Amino acid sequence: MRNTLLIIANILKVTFRKKGNIIVYLFLPLAGVFLALLMYGNAGSTVLRIGVVNSDNGVFSQDLKASLQEADNFMISDVSKDEISGLLLNMDLDAVVEIPAGYTESIYKRNPEKIEVQSVKGQETTVWINQRLNSYTDTLYRLSVAAGGDRASFDAMYGQYKSNPARLTVVKLKDEVTGKNMAQASVGFLIMFLMAGASLINMIILKEKRDRTYHRICSAPVNARQYIAGNAVTSLLVVIAQILIIQLFMKYVFRIDSGISDVSMFIILLMFGLVAIGVGLVVTAFSSSSYMASTLSTLIMVPTCMLGGCFWDINQMPDIMQKIGYFIPQHWAMNAINKLQTGGTQSDIYMNLLILGAFAAALILIAVYRFSRTNNMQKFT
């Protein structure tokens, strides 16, 4: 135990001797949270800038324009036909509504003229405008049909319709989807940085091999299990610090509602942290040079994070890729978080935690075995 504690103290001293390492190991993961905010922070409803070309100027076209102005998510302005192309191409407007001449008269004749909507932003922008226009025109058409061509009857019904509009009660709901998306993206980036951090900690082993310090350790009364335990515990302390810092910043600084309890989030990330430590130890144990270790870490970290769903929803990938994800620990960590966010309980993620624990145990045991078989080190570069 004493030897293990001495190893831990030495690694911490060597690692954090440089103040820059504190930023790298403890605060670099915050960059992932900030990136998640950039990705999802502006999600939600936006105001559409709509230009109106009113070639009719009749009572119904004026009322239609007024109904558009009443909408909270529309900002209306008058434009001319000559300005349409320039305003749309320069992105000064999101869409232009053209009310044709004779629109009011066409309503009386029970044959409404078509209102044109132009936009360079596609259906995602125009669908809401068309929905409102079609609703208004359809109401007028039904009134004209009911009036049977009698303008006096139509005007009477329309006046009653305007004086007794449908009343809506608006209830603002808390947007939990955006918070959950930001939490998943933040966790995905944190998982990547946990793997990177664990690998960087284990680079100290490689440095000791290169400086021949490992030879002296092997000749001292320190076996492979104690040496691995010291490095693993040190990595675990750094991982815990990273997780706690991220959770504190997510909750109190960035105000991100993850949709799950802090304890559950900590347990899931801690279990994956053990996996990250195991991966780092295995890479270190099987590397014959610092360059080889760095290359292996990159080749393992980036593809597995992609296939595990750290950067995007795994359901968006092809079926074959989703099946491969079942053999990747990142998948089980992200899946556990998704289960809790969608109403699952702690008992629903026991299998996820068990699989993560199995990954960690297998990787650490492989590293211990490898180190125990290579006590007499050859030249290392």
C-alpha cells in the first residue's frame, strides 16, 4: 500500500508541476460544454422576417396582413415587387408574401386567388406561413359559400366573425428537449476528453520507460500490480475531478438541465472513466514507443466515440453501424443517459453499468498481465 501511495504522489507531482496541465486536464473538457451550447443554445422558435406585396388593397387583404402582424413569430414589412429578389438573396427577409390583385373580389365570387409565398430557405420556413394563409383564406371561403353569393349576408357574417374571434389560452411550457440535447452533447464531448485525459496520464509510464526510470522501479520491491494500481488510481482521481467540474459548470454556470439526477450522471460517467483508464493502460502496455502510443490512442478514441454516439444520435447511423456500437463502451454510457432522460429509472441502467464495469475490468486485467510479462524492459524510444 505504501509503495502504491508513493507512486500516486509522484505521478500527481510530476503531472501538475506544470500549471498548464491543470488547464489541459481539468478545464479543457469545458470546451465540449461550450461547443454544445453553440450547437443547441439558439434552438427554439425564431422570428421570421416577412415582406408583404399587397396588389389588392381590399378589405380582406388588409385584414390578412393584420392577422400576420398579430403573430408573435412574424415580423411584417411592406415591399414592392422589384425589391423581392434582392431582399431574399441578401437574406434581409426570410420570405415574401404576394397577395394578388382581385383577391378580395375572388373571395366574394367563391373562387379565392392563390397567394404566392417566396423564400430561399425552403419548406421549413414557408410551411408556417402557408398554414396561416390557408387557414384565413379557407375561413373566408366557407363564409362565402354559406352566404350563397349574397354580399350583404357575407359582410354580416364576416363582421360577426371579426367581432367574435376564437380565443386561445397560451400556456408556456418549459423547453426540456433543448436542455437534454445540450446535456447529451456535453456528455459526449466529456467522454472523449475523459479518454484523452486518461491516455495523457498514462503517458507518464511511457516517459519513465524512455528515461530508464522504469528499470529502477522494476529493480525495486514494486510489482506490476502496485505500479498499475498507482497509475490507475491517479487517473481515477483526475477523472473524478473532471466529472465534478463539468457537472458543477453545467448546473450552476451554463444552467443546463440534463433531465437526470446529478448522482446518476456521476455514476455513469465514473463507470466510463474506469473504462477510459483501462483503454489508456492497455495502449501503454502494448506500445513500444511514445509515437506508437499516441497513434493508437487517436485511432481508438475518435472512431469509437463516433460509433458510440458521442457526437450525434446513434439512430441516425446505418443499421450495421448501430450494431457495431453494441461492442463499444461509449454506446452503453450514452444509452444509459438516454434511458434516464426518457423516463427510465436507476434499475433500467443496471445492465449498462454492468457492461461498462466488465469492459473496465477486462482492460485493466489485460494491462496488468502485459506489464507483469515485460518487467525487464528493452530499449524504449
